[in-house]
Amino acid sequence: MFLTYYEEMEGIGEIHNIIKIKENTALIRRTGALSMRQPLAENRTLNGTYHAPYGIMETEATARKISASWNEKQQEGIIHLIYEMKMQGQHAGRFDLTYRFAASLKGARL
């Protein structure tokens, strides 16, 4: 399952986000005004990168939950990610992200 969306960050610019889910793994990719590539796997620590205006930082993330579902009849889905992240070896936070989405009239790529 792929979820793609754009966001505008004030003072930074536009960011294109892609979340790819496959079984108990996920990949978060952000490109544009800032870049990030963070693979996730439940109960495993995986390395990634975060590109900021001041340089590239190494990341580590351990996923506690990765789930995704798609309701074909209603053309709606949900992705839920819970993970803990370190940047440059320092605790950056615990993230609990829930994405609710629906297929567009132009068609969904799920």
C-alpha cells in the first residue's frame, strides 16, 4: 500500500511524502524542501537519514506498531505507525501517526 501527499511547511516550502506499507514493514520518504528516508520494521531498529538545511543527520527508528487497512467498498483506508526515533544518537521522540484517507475521483494507487 502506498500513500502519497504534499504538505506546505511555513518558512520551508513544499514537501512530498510517501508512505509505503508491506506486511510488518514501512518506509517513510519525504522529498522537496527537506528530505527523509526512514525504513521501519516492528520491534527492529533500522537506520535512516534526515536531510535538513544545516546538513545530513543519521537516524534510527524502532517501530512498535505498523498497521494498514483498506476498505474496498468505501474506498477508504487507515495507516497507523508508532515508532521511537533517534537523531545523531540522541532521543528525538516517540511518534504515533494515524493517517485516514480516501481514494480520489482521479483514482487511487493503493
